[in-house]
Amino acid sequence: MKTPIYNFVQKYADSNFSRFHMPGHKGADFTGCEQYDITEINGADVLYMSEGIIKESEDNAASLFCTAKTFYSTEGSSHAIRAMLGAVATLKKGKRPLVLASRNVHKAFIYACAALDIDVEWIYPGEFNHLCSCEVTDADIEEALKNCKQKPDAIYITSPDYLGNITDIAKISNICEAYNVLLLVDNAHGAYLHFLPDAYSTEKGHPIQLGAHICCDSAHKTLPVLTGGAYLHFSAKCPVEYIDAAQKMLRVFATTSPSYLVLQSLDWCNGYLADDYRENLARTVKRVLAVKEKIASFGYVVEETEPLKIVVNIKAAGYLGEAFTKKLKKYKIIPEMCDNDFAVFMASTESTITDFKRLEEAFANIPFKKPIRETMQEIKMQRHEQKVSIREAVFALHETVAAEDSVGKICGAPTVSCPPAVPVVISGEIITEQDVEIMKKYGISTVDVVKT
């Protein structure tokens, strides 16, 4: 597959032109990448108004992911989320837009709703044992649709979530079709899902394959793409006006100085995916499964997750996050996340045999201790009182208070730990005593509340 952006920049870097254009490094070798770091010069095309090499590259990506249209983002899935919600808001007529969303949204969703003045009704799961988890079912979606005060403009879910749980997109898609509602998916952790072996695709395939209208993928999370590289995908069944509106919203929210290093990386990845990626992915999935089985054989509780994620319940082995992270460093391992419940490890086709052996060695040698029981009451996801709109709360004057002093106050900024950037309390909601207990669990000591 052709890589027009990558080839253009490579040719320009070799041309030895005098660079009387941005950036200010002029291609001088400071860190090693400067000669390939350019701006929107003649021939380089313009992101979000593309008609040349960027459009050709995005069309290549669309063919690989089997989408009706794919746009690039050099500002991660956060930018794609703003654009997809912006499309919904742009095409809404009459009342303010309303989106039904699973509770475990990334804070980018909250800020997008604030900017676009979108109302949200939350879909709560039957069980809740972690901030990241909100395993809603098709029955949950249908019940939410039946009880909704007005017909929503979209359903919004996060799948896979930070702990690797995958929602049944196909069943939820059928419900959305029956109610004639758009299905939007934050698939930031699942760009690779489209290329899984057929044995996985019906249950753990890509959201576009399984019926979503629009979704975002963070290419940089699981593919060999530079940080910030992401996709915004549209299925063939998505009304074309949403594609046009989203392209407009990409321009509205984007920087006018997109990273051409990231664009090259996204473009180069097309060739990588078109080559032997499927075979490499199939081998990697088998390796990850073998590692999961090995870790479980040592007595650890290994969660059922998406194929490239390894999630281990460290609390059951007697460890909290900081202590376990120190243990892992002795084996030259840095996890994606390690909180007081789970250690999360993200693999890719670029993970080596040495990487996996280190992981096995670590779990083989880190001794078990007495399981840690919750000292706080069992966490139950509760419905919150929305005192003011998300927009009003985000743009109000805020003050920072200690978490224990926030009870009864209105949350101003999304209260999160990062990773995973999933809020405990949403802007505009009244903070409760139980919220404060959850904040303590996740190491959140202060809260921005609406100033009175």
C-alpha cells in the first residue's frame, strides 16, 4: 500500500531546500526528528480540508478498516470525540442535544459536552467494582431508551474500557437500529480489533464491523503510531451529513499546526497494516493468551479481557499499586497502570519474547501475601443529582477544596485520576459522602467545585 505522506516528507527531507517556513528548527538535527518535522507547505496538503496526499492516505486507512470514511487526528481520540459529538450537536434541531452514555466515559467526553452544551443521561451497570468498569448490556440500553425523557440523539459507550472489558456492540447496535438512534463508540483502546482472527471478530471485533455508526480509535495505544495519532471512523450506514458535520467540527476544534510527524506515522502504519499485520497479530494474541495462562497457574487472578490486554487482580494477592509497581521495576517492567485493585499490561505486535518472559518471571517470583479486603463499604454505582448542566458547571468559577470538605457541593471540573481519566463525579453533580470514599480509594485528595 502506498504511503504518500511519509514519502513526501522523506523526499523533502532529502531535497536540502532552504526552509524559510515554520518550524523554527529549520530541519537542524537537535533530537533526530527535525528534518521530518514540517508544516503545511505546498504539496503537503491541509488536514481537515484535504484533497491531496492526506486525503489519499485517509482513503487508504478507510479501505483497511472497511469504513465509509476515516479522518486522522494528531490530537488523539479526545479530538475525535469532540468532532463526533460536535456532529450530533450541529445536526440537532429544536431542543438541546441529548446523549445517553455509559458512566465510565473519559473526561474528554465531559469537556466536549460542556463546549457543545449537550445534556447527558447516564446508563448505569448492574454491578460496579472499579471506576473504569461500566459493563452495560443491550437490555440496559433498551431500558434507558424506554425510560428516556425525550428521544436521545445518540447512544455513547466506551468499549474496550481501561480494564479490557468489551461490550456486546452487535446486540446494542440492533437496539439502536430498532429505536433509530446513532451508536457512538469510544474505541480508543481497540484500533487493532479489526484485524483479529475470525474466531474473535464476531464478539470482540471492531465497533464498525459490529454495527456502530461512528467510533474513534487511538492508533497510538495499540499500533506502532506516534503518541497523538488517532482515527475517526464512519460506517457505511451512517448518514452522510454526519460525516460532513464531523469534518467541520474537526476544523473547529483542531490546532492549525498539526504534527506532520504524527501524520507520517499514521500514513506509514497503513503500509504496516496492509503487509503481514494480521499474521503477526494472530501470533501475538496466542502469546498473550499463553502468558495469561502462565500467570494464572502461579495462583494470580487474571481477568477476562480483550486479547491484547493482561489485567491482574493484585489486591487478591495482597498488594496495593505502589508496592506492586516497585516489585515490577526490579524485573524491568513498567505497566500501563497499577492502582490498588489491578495491574494493567498492554501488549502489541511489537512486544518481544523477552518482554513476555520478564512478565512471567516477575509473577513467578513475586510472593503472595494475605488478600486485601476493602476497608470501605463495597462500592456501588449510585445515581447522582445533577444540580446544574455540565456546561454551566465547567464554565463557572471554581474553587479547590479538600475531598472530605466537598460533600454537598457541586462538582466543577471532572474529578479524575489519570490514568485512567474516568471521572468519579461529573461536572454539575452534587458530591456525596460515598463519592469522597471512592476518591480516597483512587488517591484523589482535592476537588474543584463550583464557587458559591
